[in-house]
Amino acid sequence: MNSPQTNFKGKKIAVIGEGLEGKSSASYLRKQGAEVTILDIKQGKDYLKDLDKYDLIVRSPGIKLSKIEKLVPKDKITSQAKLFFDLAKGAIIGVTGTKGKGTTASLIYEMLKTSGKDAYLGGNIGVPPFEFLDKLNKESWVVLEISSFQLQDLKKSPHIAVVLMITSEHLDDWGDRNRHESLGEYIDSKRNILRYQTSSDFAVINRDYPASNESDIYAESKVYFVSRDREVEEGCFALGNQVILRANGKEIPIIDTRELLLRGNHNHENVCAAVMAAYLAGVRIDSIKKVLKTFKGLEHRLELVDKIDGVEYYNDSFSTTPETAIAAIKSFKNPEILMLGGSSKNSDFSELGKVISNAENIKAIIQIGEEWPRIKERIKNNESRIMIIEGARDMRTIVAAASKIAAPGDVVLLSPACASFDMFKNYKDRGQQFKNEVLKLKSEIRN
């Protein structure tokens, strides 16, 4: 293993990628006395032509590793994630998986904070860890959401490694710039979160998906399993409306899943992973329970906006694929008014169409955007059972249409299954407009 890079004074360093993390890396390294140049594709196709003149190359997560390795020796290439693991004081909890990283990492962070620990949240979730590196001490806890691209060339593992579901979703249509070479490379990258652990470390692994479950062979650490549908000998599981923790010969009931504000069975596995990781970090059970009873989820991800006259309005604008929309739809037994459609990602809507056609609780669908006709042709239903509302051109009209037909006990769900660029700037803009219109609706009713 190469020795850690910790002295940057006077070094000529290239930071590749001018995104949030790239800018953060450049800023930190300049403060350490390095001569930093940011290189970005916006500068032209040949922006990487002179890499050999630099002492160190700092790769941002979106930059394909194999592309850089063709141009300079591997020992010259690093990343903010690699440097952070070398430089950070305190303990790191790393969270990775195909889905659920942000929710799980945020839950763990809130549990640590509620328990009174010096806690920080960063990584792929939006805050580059260099932003709080100087604040850390030996008592600090850092929760990092780590993507496969950040893990790909990592040579250290966190003290507590959390491996959520690993599936082949998201491997297609990523474009040449940041696509993995194969499913095998993707899974192998994820397993770096475990590969360099020691017997004094801990691993929390999801048992419900083969690629995750089989990852334990790479861990020298103490392994705990989590599941949302079966018991585990040591770990945390959700079964029969109960989340139960088993560790060190104890069985501890944590919460009735019906008390969770996080909706959907898919979130039960994230809850179990967070409970297990927080417990291993020394968080008190009462702090764990308190967070689970109050945590509403991440913005734009099955987020409860408000309850108005008995109707719950959920913002799941982050749902840009049929798979995420299906998970959202299955999260409720209440009558649902769905908002579906948007711009194209060349998705296959066959399974979504089947789920909608067979669901008995879908009351109405309000169409959004250009992909609606392709979704509609996959829905085989008796139109007297599901009301289809078409022609809405903006979010105000969409929310108004939903509110007119909603009755107490109904759920209004924005989970479009599509991208947003035909009508909105991005999924965040779509979700924010939805939230704004719901809050206006509440204000109008009160007045």
C-alpha cells in the first residue's frame, strides 16, 4: 500500500472536475500551500493532455478512473475520499448501496447528534468532507455517504461499514464519462468499504440482496446483518410490524414500524441498518427511538409535505425511474391520487403499468409531461375504477386538480417515474413547486 499523501506544500496538483467536490478539494489544497489547477471538460476535449506535469492528480467522483489511469501512473492519482481517510481524526461510518444511502446516512447522523456526540455528515450526500475536516477531533464521528466511484480506488475502510442493497440498477444510461466497465466492477467497488477493515471494526450488511449478503467474505471485521423480512442471529430486522435489535446476547425491541414517519417497506431495511450502525457507535436506545419517531425523510424522497383536511401530500420528485415510483406506490394502502410522467429516460414502463393495473387503492392519476402517453398505454384498467386527468400544464393546475378529488384519508403522491426537464429545471425544482402549491393550498383553505 502506498504511504498516505499528507504534505502538499509546494506540490503541483491537478484537480479534475469543477463540481462541488472539485472546488472543495482545490480550496483545501491551496490552503495547504499547494499550486492547484482545476481541469474540467468545459475547457475543451484535450483538457487532460498535460497531466504528466503534475505531482498529484485529485479525481472527482464523476471522472472515470480508467480514463485517468491511461494517462498517468496509478500512484499519482488520488481523490478527496482517499485523502480524507488519510487525514481525518475521529471515527468514520461509511454508507454505500445502490439505493437508500442518503436516508440511512442521515438517520445515523441524526441519532449520533441526538445522543450528544460531535457528529458530521458528508460525502455523496452533498457536503464534501473537506468542508469540516479541520473541525474534527479524536472524539468526532463522521457519517459518509460513499458512492461506488468514490470507493473504486479507496485503500482504507471506515470503522463502521454499512452495505445496503446492491443491485444492477443505474448501471445503464450513465454515459461514457462515469459508467462502470461492468456489473462486476461496480459490485467490486462497493466492497472496498469492507476490504480494508480489521477485527476491531464493524460491518452492517443487508441480507436481502445476494450481492450485498455475499460481501461478508471480504470483511475481517465483526459482521452484523439487517433484513426487512426475516430474522437474523446478530443484527437488526423488521418483522411483524416490529424493528428488533439483536446483539451481544440481547434482544431489544426498537419501534413499531407503524410509528415511523418514513413510509414504505423499502425504508424498513434502511431503518434497520441505521439502528445497527448507531448502536455500534454507542448511541443510546432512547436517542435511536426518538429519531425514528420524528425523522420525515430526505427532501424530495417520499417526503410528507403536509396533511390538509385529512389528505396527506407526499413529494417523491426524486423518483425518476419506474422502479422508484413502484416502491412509492406500494408504500401506501390508503386511496392514492398519483402524479405520473415527465421527460424521457427511455424507461420501460411495463412493470409500472402492471402494478397500477393491479392495485386496488389507486383512485386517480394526473398526467405530467411528454412520457405520459407511453405510461398510459401500459395501464390496462377499467377507467371507471381509475380516474385519468389529462391536460394539466403546470404544477398549480396539477395540485388543484388533485385537491378537488381528494377526500379525507387519501394520499396525493408526486412520484413521476420520469425526468423533469420538459416542464421543470430539474427534479428539485419540480418537487419544490409541488411543495409550494401544497402550502398555498393550505393557506387558501385556512383563509
